[in-house]
Amino acid sequence: MTTLKSFVSKFSLFLQKARTFILDLGTALVLIFLTIAIVGALFSSGPDVKDPSGRVLFIAPSGTVVDQEAFNSDFLFNVGGNASAEQIQTRDLIKLIRAAAGDDDIPAVVIDFSSTDFAGPTTAINIARELKALRDSGKRVIAFNDRLSTTSYLMASQASEVWVHPVGSISIRGLGGMRNYNKNLFENLKITIHNYSQGDFKSATESSWRSSMSDNDRMQRQALLFPIWDEMKALMAQGRGIQADDIQSFADDYVGFFGEAAIGNIAYAQANNIIDGTKSFPEFRQYMIDEFGPDEESETETYKTISYAEYARQIDEDLSVSDNEIAVITAEGAIMEGEISQGVAGANGVVKQIRSAHEDENTKAIVFRVNSPGGSIIASEMMRDELLVAKSKGIKVIVSMGDYAASGGVYISTPADFIFAEPTTITGSIGVAIAVPTLENAMDYIGVNFDGVVTSKHGGWDPTQPIDADLDKIFARWGADAYDRFVNFVAEARSKSYEDIKAVAGGRVWLATDALEIGLVDEIGGIDSAIAYAAESAELEDYQVEYYGQALSPEEMILKELLENIDVTVGETRVLSALGGISKLYETLIGIREPKAFLTCEGCLVDLD
């Protein structure tokens, strides 16, 4: 016994010393990094300002195109990931493309979107249209890639010419994908799934209690994916002067899975005008030197070029000043309680922005940009309530729907005076998703029994125990009440009867053009249309647009500026990603103990390749 105590004591002491060492090491590394960054900034003259005259603009965004950049809560300690560099705001990219179109000093633009992700299909389509307008302006647009996927080819196809590396890859795989259905798995694990979702089309939880896709879910996904795919094919075909069927044939018969050496795909694509041809890196470099001349200022032999980051720093800012402000506030990602982070529309953060806007006497209208498939009910209510406060002050609230404004995205849009949606916006999904797993059979199988004393009938219940008839009624009523509240909110907002909205609800998702016909949105248009309408409805002769972003602490702001000014990117993010995965798994397991109802739409998310 004494030996055991001695071992435990020594092991405890070891753990304590190890923990202290790790914390000290982590602190030291952060301090070293900050010291290097600060010293580098002090002795640096800042980024070189390159004269763009006669230079080819190189647009190669690396990261995800989003409506509004966001930072994770551990931003200060995630310097290796450089979160700000992984996001490109849609409005900034569009502003840059439009500036290039009107800049006679820029002879051509080279594009490469192979390292670019998009928040959703509407964002991708909008950027492709901007590239088309760039080409239509008379600007020479050249696409050069070593590999092309569906979305990167959508961009490349808008160029005047498209070149691919001889042993690169081109694969247009289209939209959609497979989803795992876990009914048999849960049965084998002796886990019972109780479905209390409201709405015949509400498919967010069906993968837990079905072994295949339901007919309703298949029908609604087909109604979404095929029109969006048709739009993308039409843009590709128009850009290349071919038929949409040519794109479809290529997608059906020439799929590439390996990302390189897709020689057959490339040969077919060249023969059928899907691309212009192939060039190696040296060949493309020489081609550009021959076309636009050598860069005499470069230490290596290359053509005259300017990066999109360098060019963006020279674009004139809109310095219009007015006492009338239109506040643009974005809810992007899953709707959850807490602060805003990448992929999460944190209700606490969004509410702070709405409150800041309506408490500013200069705010005359709010454009609420919604790009979310939904999430938490209480978080949705928090945003909705604060928008209603803004309306009570006479401030116009105009909603602009982005890639997705479904389920909770519809819920937070209900205070709007007017709703705009993009042509390919996915909306609807008015329903409630609840699935409660119980482990009574698994507990019985492994020999675990439960007993105790409680002062109420269900006081000791948790998901390790079965759901009896009375509790089943409670959960069912819980879901039905939440659904009725949702339908009533939409009916009131759209000036329709409860029955009218319930007839188009049922958890079904709609493309915006269909949503317009059934009265869920008011007009098809983008955020520019929403801002113009907000100014008109507020009767503003002059105004300035104020984009509300996530507030960073002074320390975070300093670090962000340092990183941007000296272009520092350090570290390896795989470990952080792994830790994030473990954290999500833990949250999932905790969620089994705390079942919740969600206003979320799994079926409205479109997988982009």
C-alpha cells in the first residue's frame, strides 16, 4: 500500500511539473513569435507599393470566399493558422475584379481559383458572373491551372483562354454527394432513435433512423441541385462557346479522382474546346513574357505581374460621408449561442452588432445578410428579438438572403420589412429537427442497471433509459409547439394565414425562384439591390454603408495588423485541426445527454467540388 501511495505521489508530481513545463513552453513560443513579428514590423518599411501600370493582375485567392470574415475565439493563440488569410470577403473580391475591368493600366488578368473554396453555390456563381463581366469589358482574361475542379473550372471557363498543365487534372464532378444512413449501425449498437421532427420534408435527422434517403428528401434535393447545376453548366458552356450537353458529357464520362496525371481527361477537354490546351510552368511563363514583355525589375526571368493583394491595397476606398448610415450585418454559418467564429453565426456576437446599429442615431436602415442553414432555436430567437427592437425604433430592416437562408435562417428573417433572395438561394425548411437517442438496450446488453430515488416522475431520466408513453407525449408536444411557433412567426411576417404557410412548410426547402412564387420572399436580387431598396424605403437622398464585422480585442487587432503587414505565416495547423475534431466529438457525446430541438437544414447544403 505504501509503495502504491509513493508511486501515485510521484506520478502526481510528474504530471504537475509536466503541465507547468508545457504551459511555460507555450507561453515562451507565443512571446518569441510576437517579439519577432514586432521587431520585423518596426524595421520593415511595410509592403512594397508596386506600380500596376503595364502589369498583368494575378488573381489567385487562397481560402474561402465568405460574406463577412470571422475569427475563432482562440485567434490570438492560433497565429499559425493565420485565420484572416483563410477568408476572402465576397465584396472585396468583387470590388477588385470590377476595378480591374475599368483600369486601362492593367493589360490582362490571370486567374487561378484552384485553391479557392466558396461559402456556397450562389457565391461561386456570383464570382463567375463578375469574371464574365470582366472579360466582356474587353479585358484579356487568362486562366492557368495545374488542376481544375467543378468550381475552379466554373471560374476558368469565364476567361478568354484556358490552359492546364500537361500532367495536371481537370474534372467536373457536378453537385451533390452521398450521405451515410445509420439505422442498421444504431440497431447493432443497440441504440434506439426516437424521431420527433416536425415536417414531412425535415430530413436533418433521418440519417439516424433510416437506412436510405426518404422519397421526400430525394425530391426536394433534386428540385434544388438540378436547377443550380443547370445554371453552372450554362455559365461554363457560354464562356467556352459550347453546349451545356458537352459539359454534362464530360462530367459523366471523364471524372478525375487523383488530382494529377489526368491525361485522358485533358486530351478530351482540349479536343472538345473545354480548354484551349496545355502548357508547363516554364512554357506558360515564356508565353506571358512573349505576350506582355519581361519584368525588368525582377531578379528572375518572368513577366510583369502584380498580385491581387498588392493591387487591392491601391484601390481607392469609398470615402463618401453622410449622417445617414445603412448598417449591413451578417449572420453567416450555423446559428448558435455564443460569439461569432468561422462557420458559426454566434447569436451573442450578432445581437451585439444589431444592438450597436439600432443604438446609433445615424442608422436609418439595417440590411441583414443571412447566409445560414439554421441551428439553435434560442439563438435564432435572440437575433429575431433584437431586430424587432430595431424596428420598434422606426429603423427599416431589409433581409438579403445568400447561399442559404433555411430553417433558422428563415426564422431570423421574419422581422424583415422586405426580403431579397439571390436566384439560386436555398430557403424554406420551415420545420423542427429533433431526434433523441436512448441507450437502454445497450445498457442492458453490457449489464448496467439503474436505480435510485427521485421526487418527480421523470426526474431521474436521461438517455441511458427508455422513453415511456408519457415522456414520448412530452417530447412530441415539445416539437409540435416549436413548429407551431415557427409557422405562426412566418405567417405573421408574410401576412398570410397559418394554413397557407403550413401548406408550404413541412420542412421543405425551396429554390428562391420557387420561394418567390409561394410568397416566402419578396424579390430576386443580391445585396446591392437590398442596400438600394433600404435607402429608398428609408427615403435617404444620401447615405453611407457601414459593414459591421466581428469586434477584436486591442491585442488581437495589433496581431492581425502585424500579420498582414509583414505577411507572416507560421506553424502547422494539422494538430489544431485534430484537437478541434476531438472537441467536436466530445460535444456530440455531451449532446446525447442533453437532447435539443434545432431549426436546421441538412438537406439545403450543397457539396461543391
